[in-house]
Amino acid sequence: MLQPEVLASLKSTKNDSASAFIALPEKIVLGYWPNEPNTIGYKGGQATTLDLKDAPEGYNVVAVAFMKGAGVPGFTPHRWTPEAFRAQVGELNAQGRPVLLSLGGADAHIELALGQEEALAYEIIRLVETYGFDGFDIDLEQSAILAGDNPTVIPAALKMVKEHYASEGKHFIISLAPEFPHLREGASYQAYIQGLEGYYDLITPQYYNQGGDGVWIEEISRWITQNDEENKEDFLYYLTDSLIHGTRSYIQIPAQKLAIGLPANVDAANSGYVADPADVFNALQRLDAAGTPVRGIMSWAIDWDNSVNKDGVPYDWEFIKRYAHIGNDGDNGQHPTKPSAPASLRSPAQTENSITLSWNASTGDNPVVAYTLYRNNSDIGKTASLTYTDTGLNAGQQYAYRVVAIDSAGNVSDSSTSLFVSTPDPVVLTPAWVVNTWYVDGDVISYAGKNWRCVMQHTSNQYWTPDIAASLWEAV
């Protein structure tokens, strides 16, 4: 139990913007802000040092990374005094943006032992009172997840902290950012999720750095991996759906406590970058349509969003420009108007193995930049034109198509009306008549632009052509 006299000694006497506890927005775009000097990226790019206060407003939740160290971990700003750093937290708080302190990271070994619960709780409270943090994030990776008694000590300490601030009428935010394989039944983060049941506010699984790991989709008999670029939308949708429902071997997380974690660009993670933002928007739209809208998205990391690639070309805030509107504050709290649904979807041409589609242009507040085509509700491709030819089909089969529009701000339209189109039945080619060939009754051949049926068995010769040998052939 936390001692009142110790808590009193930690209490801040400041009354500034950082003193308020800021709630999580209804929809979030969470960005990690690394508390470290410039680093080199996975593809040779260079991160750009950024003041905390300069994190773009589209990131309406910011997690400061990381609290770490031997024994009971700690935190010290790498470039500022405590007062100067608190002022930056206060600037974000004044804009309505909560700032969390994140524990761990890929290179941190945290190892706590039973009996250190109160010491950790006191240290978290001290850091909250010193810097004005609004909550705490667990980002343990690799061996640190199960090191020592971490799965017991850390949840117990966070419960103490949350209950302490609840007694003061304040809501202390708790979030976790596990790599998604650790959210399977019996996997290493299950103890944290269960230990903080009823206490945690947000889970932002990392959908990156996992290569060929993924999810088996029984209904479509397919294993979809994180690095499957052609099926990125399906990966994002089905993994999230699995977590929401606690299916396909994953533990259950409520949709409104779940945000999809993505890297800002190819330098921010070894794998998992989403090249086409439509894959994200389409996956989110499918989750909405299923009645399970998630809380938002997360990015590693804000400084990488402002970095340069190996050739010195700026990434120019690509991530937040794409996704800011997902959060409440990305566009002054207003979501941009989505384009109109594509109209008059039609099929002007079909072959045995292809169907050509066309439709009328969509319009909206922002320019429409692409259209996504769906066959039988699966994404089959994108185009900037108003036509698309779907190939590799089977003859004599019906297919259902629909199309959605995407504008320059990443807004996705409602779907067009579905169109059902069939490919023609296969054409049976009639063999040509040839000499010196044995024909029997019923054989059909082609000759002189017509089809003929054999009515008497015989061996053909140059004089008994079908057009003159009426006793041997009849026109079909």
C-alpha cells in the first residue's frame, strides 16, 4: 500500500498546463517521441531531432520513449532541464493532447523483482508530478517482457498509480504497445493484459517488424503475413478483427481500446510499412462496416516522420499528412468530407478470362486520386483511371464487383452499387478437315467456313471434300 507521507513528498506544487490530466480523444493518432539523439534508420536514413512541443497537432496523443534503466527504471530528458521539459509537456496539454511516458523499447532490459511494486509506483508518480505526464505506456520487447517478475510487478504498480490518482478525481491513462505475436493465447503479453483488466485504456499492437508472422484465415483458407504487400489490407483487417473477437488464436481486446500500430516509413521499422494508405483506410472502413470501429492508429515514430532517407530526401511528414484526419484533432476536430460514391458501374467488355469495368468519376472537396476495385469483396487492385480490366478469371462464371474512390486526403467514399458480370462460356474449337484421316459417324469438323458432321465412316481423300461428298458429310 502506498504511504500517504511518501505520496505527499512527491506531490508537485505547480499549477500550470502540465498539471491537468488530459483524457484520451475519442479517436486517436498516437505518435512516439523518442527521447534520444538522432539515429540511423533501417534503410540508412537519418532521423531528425525534434522538440516535444513541435510534434504536429495531428498526433493528438504523444508517448515519450523511454523510461528505462537497471533496477527500478527512471527517466531524464536528454536535452532539457526538468522545468524546460515540463513546459513542453504543458504546451501539448494546453492543446488538449495527453502525453504518456513509455517504458522499455527494443534495446532496454527491464527486470523487476517481487517486492519492488511500491518502489516502481512511487517512481512513476514522481515522474508524473515532475514532468506532467498524463499516463503510462508499456512497450517491453524481447526478453524484457518476461524478465524477472515483470508480468506481476508492473501491472501491480500501475494499479496502485491509477488508484492513487483516481482518489484525487483524476484519470491516469494506461496503454500497452505489444508486438502482435505476443497477443496470442498463452503468449507473453497475456499476463499484462489480464493483470490490468479493468485498468488499461488502450492497446496499440505493433503491426511491424514481424516479417512472415501473421494470421490464418479459415474462411478463405489463407495464411496472411505482415510482409505480404499484395494483401496488406486483408492483413490489417483480419488481424484486427481477430483481436477484437478473440479468435484465430489471439486474445480479445475491445475495439474501442484498440489502435493499429504502423511505422512512419521504411526507415522507422525493418518491415510493416504500408505503401498505399488506401489499405489502411479500406481496412478501417471494413471494421466500421462490421460494427467494430477501432480507436485509431499509432506510429513509430514522430521524429522519423520528419526524417530523411538515405539519399537525403525528406519524408516530409508523410504519415501524419496521410492519417491526421483519423484523430479528432487532425482537422480541428472535423473529418474531411469523403468523395461521392462512384456511379454507373458497368462492364463494356468480357472475354472468357477477363472482365472490363468502367464507372463515372467521383467528386468531393479534395481531388480524387484513385479507385479501389473489389471482386467478391476482395481488393483486386487500384487505378487512377475510370476503367479497369480484371484478368485471370474462369470462363462461364459470375463475379460481383464494386468500386470505392479515394481522395488526396485519404478519405474513402461509400461503395458503388454492386455489379454482377459473367464471363462467356468456353468456346469449343472445331478441328479442321484433313486428308488421309479416319472419320466415324458423328465427328464434327470445319471446312470452307462451315462445320460438317460425318454421316458415314471413311478415310478422307482430296476428292471427297465435305462440300461435295454429300453421302459422307452434312452441314451443321
